[in-house]
Amino acid sequence: MIELKDVRKVFPARGQAGEVVAVDGVSLAVDRGEFAGVVGPSGSGKSTLVRLVNLLERPTSGSVTVDGQLLTELPDEQVRQARRSIGMVFQHFELLDSRTAAGNVEHPLELSGVGRAERRRRAGELLDLVGLGDRAGARPAQLSGGQKQRVAIARALAVRPTVLLCDEATSALDQASTTGVLELLRRVRDELGLTVLLITHEMSVVKAVCDSAVLLDRGRVVDGGRLADVLTRPGSPLGDALLPAPVADAGAAHDGALLRVTVADRTPETLVLQTLIGELGLAVEIAGGSVETVAGGRYGRLLLRVTGGVAGLDDAVHRLRAGGILVERVAATAEVAR
Ligand SMILES: Nc1ncnc2c1ncn2[C@@H]1O[C@H](COP(=O)(O)OP(=O)(O)OP(=O)(O)O)[C@@H](O)[C@H]1O
């Protein structure tokens, strides 16, 4: 549905000689109906990348295909047409202050020449969809940040896009509004079958809504994939960023061997403990870790200190791996200590 092939974007450096490579050979594929994330630190090229998808920026090289159309081959007029099937939601909402919520949702319909009665009907329907049916007459100044973003989402959906691009859509919101807006985005994806590409610098946002993500650093994709795969892939930088590996307490740097175990959705930690303690008779202490909900599944990273019968450790590692559990031996306690 969205396919970027070896996309590069080079800007002349602002206020000085030379150039800035904002996006450096990015390839990316997002399937129809997928909720995909692009995550990375400030300056990694996220905003440029999202603007390349709808050709608000033309790439210096590489190709961009959306909904089967090779946008990079189209003249500007046809790009403008194609852009109608790509909705966009911004960090700072970009609503027209002088218009009501309904007036903002109607705006893109006006630009596409839709008649008044149909515009009204559609705006009402969309405001109901985003939970603001009773605030149609409110102006942006009378709405909270979360409500403004809901209006902006309704506006983006007005022209019935197949793709929704979200550029830091929750970065200006508090935690409660963020949760509400993310739930809404996920629901409109489910109900309307949209493909969503969401740009964020926050791992918590990726964990809450994305099916897949790429990690961007200095304009390049460092890692990526479906979160369920990334989280159980040894040494995955994105997996480590989503669920940081636990560290052991320096005070306890003595005996025992350390195992770092990743528990994925259907392999609960009880199974790990049952194997180590119940079947192999090892003494196990949980030295660190966390279990969280990611992409609707339950994932965790545990650091286990195994003592008593350490001779059985190889057997333990073997058995857990045979059961499909990602387990890594951590060399020495001191190396992982803070
Ligand atoms: N129009 C432009 N002209 C010159 N340089 C630019 C332009 N747009 C972006 N850049 C540069 O490209 C790099 C990537 O910027 P971009 O805004 O895409 O990153 P980002 O990950 O979205 O960062 P942030 O989260 O801080 O917005 C930065 O070094 C930035 O200064």
C-alpha cells in the first residue's frame, strides 16, 4: 500500500554552505490495513520521511508508491489528485481558528466541490465517529487539545482517504488525551480499513498502537519489522528500545549465572520458571525485568539469576530455546551491573 524504495532527500544546509542528507536511502513497505510506526530521535529524518510519502517533498532519488500509484513518476497536477487519498494529521492540529469544528471538517470537502447539504451530513457523521457529535458548533479555542486532534482526524477522514499519515499526532497532548487519540486512530483503522503510518519519537506510542515499526537514525533505517517479531529477535535495536533489557543490581554481583529471557505473548514467564525450578530443580531469583502490553500482546524481559545446580544451566538454556523462548546467557554479573 505504501512502498518507498531507496529514498534519499538532500537539502541545502540552512544558512551555511553544504548540504544535509535528511533521508538516506530508506526502503519501507506498509501493507494495506497495517498500522505502522516510524520512530527515532530528534533530527533522524522522521518529518521529512512522512512528507516524502505524500510528496509534499519530492525525493532527491528513489521511488514512492502509494495505493498502487508510482507518485514519483507523476506530474504535480496528478500528485495533487493522488494526495486526496492520503489524509494527514499534524502535531499542532492546524485547524482554522475562525471556523467551528464542523466547519473545519467541511473544509476539504468544500475544496473538492462537494455540495453544502452533503458536506453537513458528512461532517456530522465524522464528528459522531470521533466522539464529538455534540461539539459541532464549538470553535477550536473552546476545545481541549485532545478534542482538537479529534476534529483534525475527522477532517483528515472527510475525503475518504485510504492512507492516514500522522506526524507526532500526540506529542502536544497530555497522557490521558494521548491514550484517547491513539485508541481512536486504532478504531478508525479497524472500522474504515485504513493504512496508517505514524511518526513519533516516543516508544510508548509505538507500543500502544503499531503492528510494525522502523527505527530511524540519521536518515537511515536501523531496524524494523512486525513488533511481535522484533521483540523476540536476539540483538534487535528496536526490540531493545521497545523493551529495554533489564540490568542487575551491582550490589548482588556474586555467585550464580545470569539468564536474560524474553517472554512473548503465548509463552508466559510461569512456563520459564516451571522449567527451571520445577523440572530442573534450579534455584531462581528474579534479578530484574518488566512485563508489558505491546501491540496487544504481553511481552517481557526478565533477568534471572540461577544458582544451585548450575551444572544444569546448559540443559536449561537448551530446553527453553527448544520451547521457542529467546534466552541469552549474560556473561558476568559485573558486566551488566549499573
Ligand atoms: N527544509 C530543510 N532544509 C534544510 N534542512 C532540513 C530541512 N528539513 C529538514 N532538514 C534537516 O534534515 C534533518 C532531519 O530533519 P527532520 O525534521 O526530518 O527530523 P525529525 O526526526 O522529524 O526531527 P524532529 O523530531 O526534531 O522534528 C535535520 O538535520 C534537519 O535540520
